[in-house]
Amino acid sequence: MPTGLDIAFFGSSLVSAYWNGAATYYRGIIRALARRGHRVTFYEPDAFGRQQHRDLEDPDWARVVVYSADGTSDVLRALDDARGADLVVKASGVGAFDELLERATLDLQSPSTMVVFWDVDAPATLDRLARDADDPFHALVPQYDLILTYGGGDPVVEAYERVGARQCVPVYNALDPDTHHPVPPDSRFEGDLAFLGNRLPDREARVEAFFLAAAERLPGSRFLLGGSGWGDKPLPANVRYLGHVYTRDHNALNVTPRAVLNVNRESMARYGFSPPTRVFEAAGAGGCLVTDEWEGIELFLDPGSEVLVAADGDAVAAHLERLTPAQAATIGRAARRRLLSEHTYGHRAAQVEALLDAARPAREVTR
């Protein structure tokens, strides 16, 4: 793969993690691609208050273009600005003009421009297609040079192939050691178990089952809940609500409590092979991670020695009852070593380059 590609990337937001769970993923992948000599322009809408809750100044490793979500003139200018790029990426879940971008990015396809659909929530996209046989995206899927997903394994690959994808490959979440790493504990986040995640419809019941149920079982333990949308949720007395936690505080939140909980959204757990960014953030900081049970966890971390796996809230509580601070520290160190050796965004960027390199001859044959 020649270095120095011009990449136009249409996504939700690079500069704000506010109501934007893909921010860590975008930042890690794009920073790693820039380090390998590629030039990335990230196009994002001014939507959902993200620009008012920025946690990242415009980086030196990407050009950021913010366009208005009111009317289409700004997004059409952004598309015109992207014309002539070597690679155009349409991510899922941009949050504004998604259907327009799904069509219009393909209009930029040419002998010198590849267009990729990068799905950061494949279960939602595939469920959308399954619900509506007339969804226009059915006809668009086969036109993309490549479908990339941030998780899902064989079930997602096979589902995309059934709807006509030329090729679908997972590019999993990973660790960016520059941003997620051990830091000193912070007294603001002292506790026994922390969970960080926005309140979403297909996550809430699982948070109740794995996190709040464990808190009710262990009234003498201290639980921390971070993320947007939980303010009006009735909580056990031993749960402290933190509200939105900015990315600058994620490392401290991950290393200060005795353990950190990951709870996959229902759709992600159903498909399996979908480790969210929180897994890599927590383990990368050296935190002791407890995760809900889902197929494929062993591809990333070894259950028992690098991560604790729980089938329900009772199992989460049982882990906490047995877990000593020394054991937690040992698990956290082992997880960090594993991620650094196999699962950084540097590894993922090299994978993306290889996939693009392999896709070019294939597209020349099919055109």
C-alpha cells in the first residue's frame, strides 16, 4: 500500500465524545493512520451539542471540517471538498444526513477513489436492513469497495455478505497507549466498581441487571455510575452518579476503583465479537475489568487472568466479594500487557492498509 493517501472521513465527531461512543475509536484509528503517512480530513456535523462539549482541540494529525446540520448546503460543500480523495469513508451513525451521505459518497467513487462504508454499529445497521426490505441502503451495500465494521465477527460478516457486500472485515476497537495509560489514583473516583456508559434503550436493562443489581446485593460497597442520561434514574443508595465524564478523566476513573465494569449493549452481546472501546480504555489504563459475558472475549483478553467475566449481576457481585486489591492490580497489569502486544491502533492501522491494498486489484477486475 503506497503511503500518503488523502482520506476523507465522514463520521459523527472526532473532537467531541459527548453522546458519541465512537470518538475513541475514530481518534485511535485516524491518529495511527496519520503516523503511517496518510492525510485525513474528518467531516462532522454540528449536532447534539457536541461542539459545545468538545474535549479535543483540532489535532495536528487530522484536518477537521465542521458543517451545519441545518439544511443541506453545508454538507454538500463538504462532499465537494472531499472530491478527488484517494479514499472516502462513510461511517455509520453520523447523526445528520446519514441517508444522503450513504448515497452521495458513492457518487465520489472513481478509478482513483475508493469508497468504504465503515460501520461502527453493525447490529443496528443490519437490524435496520432486516426490518425494511425497501430500505434504499440495500441497493447501496454492493456498491461500496469494502465494508469495515468495528466488531461482530463471523455473524456480522455473513450478514453483510447476504445483503450483497463485496467484502466485509471487522477492524476491532483497540488501545491507543498515548491516550489510555496508567495514571495516579484520583480521590474523586474512589469506590469498588465503576461503570461508564451513556443511557441507551438497548443498554439500560443490561445495566440494571449487571450493575444496579450488583449494587443492591452489596450495600456496603461503593459504586460509581458515569455517562449521560442517567440523572432521573432511580439508583441504590450506594451508587454515586457522576454525570458525563470527559475523556481527560477516563484514565483516572479506570484506575482508581477496585474494578471497572463493561456492559455491552444488547445487540452487541447478541452478535458477539464486539468489544466496545471501554474494554480497551480500562484495560489499557491498567484497570481491573469485569465484563458481561459475550462470545469472542478470549480473542482479546484471557478470562480469569486478564479479565473477569460475569453472566449476571450476581456473578458481578461474587467477583467483587472475592477480589482483593492485589488481585485486581495483577489482572489489570496482565490485560495491559496483552493489549500492547496484540491490540493497539497501530496494529489496526496496518490491517486497514493491507485491506485497502488487497481491495484495489479486486475492484479493477470487477469494474
